[in-house]
Amino acid sequence: MKVSKLGRSTLCVSTAVAMLAGCRGSQPPVGASATIPQQAHARKSPYKLLYLAEYNSASRLYQTQILSYPAGSQIGLLSEAGSMCADATGDVYIVTSGLITEYPPGSTSAIAEASMPSKVSAHACAVDPTTGNIAVTGDQMVSGGSAGWLGIYTSLGNSPTLYSDTKMLYLSYCGYDNKGDLFMDAEASGAWFAELPAGSSNFVNLGEPYAQGTVQWDGQYITIELPRADPIIYRLEVSGSSVTTVGQTVLRSPGRRKDRHLAYTWIGGDTVVAPGRRVVSLGYWHYPAGGQRYHTVPVAGPIYALLIDNVAQ
């Protein structure tokens, strides 16, 4: 494990979701500051919000829809798409090729963005509920190959603390629990489920995961998704380096022709949402019961990432 600090240049994220690479207009050079006018903005939206990063089949452009949740009425539209996470104030962070951009809840005007060091490709982000720190996972090109890479930022304007481990080639989806422990999918000689405990600088290998899908805290347990025709969300209890499965949620699709769902489920209280692949739609399931979906929302095109922002007035 190596821990280091970047200089005070801004952070730039090059998302490892290949289909979303380059899904933004002109960007500042890597390492260059991107100046954004600081405008007054509301810190809360009157709605719970649903963010959908998608490919619009009609316009052939990547975009992020901002919808009211659960109704699905459009509130705004962003001309970029990438992995997403949100902080306790409702601000949403979007990881695209080259940038992490911060938006107030429901707003289409960015309030901060930062560029990434060279040779780093990022995949996902999560926000620590105990500190507000932003974690970004990915990989970094090093001599002889790549190494799992993790950057933790107190804000996009501050220099991050960097963590890398040559035993892990890549860090994928990530999520914090309520104590500030960070859990991650990892690629090594095989697949790992890894943890960076709160206050530690060393990764803990929790063994081989069920799959490399979305990692989330559901309010009681850390969860990891197995993406397949009927996705499974496993609820896990972690103690030291021991992991116990305490339950699972299966998201079933109707009919003989399965509407395969991708590794982008999002748990929002007693509902979990997931995008369809063969049928372009967004499905709603009861959580943790699972079973058949109870609601479907049509969308403009294939969804590659989503987020429920639970902050509302």
C-alpha cells in the first residue's frame, strides 16, 4: 500500500466506464484548473431526485436526465454522463472522462470541477457520510502494468490523499457504510472484495466477491450486486476480514425473454431501481423483498449509471 498527496492542482477523472468515455464537450488540459463562476444556488431541491446517465438514441448523444422521484417528471438535463455519487447536502458528483464535476441538487450549473493526474483512469465515486470526503476508485498506469488506485478528497479544490496497491490491478465500484468504512470491487490475480477501514491506510482483502457490481449501504448492511438476467443484491455483514451473507434480493423480470439489467442498481429506502438493457426502460422493485418489478418508466436510451438523491426540503 502506498499513500501520498498530490499537489494542489485540481482533480480530473477519466471514467473507466468505456461507453461513457469522452461524453463531454471541451475540457481544460489535464492538471489545469477549470474556473467556474461561483453563483448563488439552492442547497436543496423540493423533490427527491433521480439521475439517469444514458445514451439518447434519437440525438445520438450521452446525457444525464434529472427527474423527480418517484414520479419521473423531468426537471433538468445535463450534456454529460458518467458514474455518480451524492453528499449529505444533495450535491451530485459526476465522474466523466477527464473531470469530476459537482452540481447542486436539481441544478444544471456546475459549482466545482477538477482535473485528474495523468495515467489515472477512474471508474466510480462514493461520499463518506461521516466526513463528507469523496472517494474515487480506478487504476493507474505504473511500470510493468497497472495498479489499483484510490483518491480521497476533502473537496474538489483540495489535494487528495492517494492510495495504491500493486497487488490490485484495478478498483471498481465503491460504497461507504455508516461508519466511514469504504468497500470496493477489486481486480487482482482474481477478483477481490476490498475494504479501506475508516482511519486506516491499508486495504483489507475480504475474499472473492460474488460479482463486480454496484456496492452500496442500504441503511443496515453493505450490499454488492451480481449483474445477470435476474440481478441479485447480496446483503453482507463484515467483521474484520470475515464476510457473512445475511440476505439477498432477486430482481425478476416478466416473460420468457429476460430484460437483462446492468450493474447499476440503486437502493433508495424501500425501493431499488435498475435499468433495462434489451427493453429500454427503468424498473422499480420493492426492497428488500425483490421479486417482480412493480413500476416501469420509459427512457430515451440505454442507461449506463443512475443515482437517487434523497435530499429534499
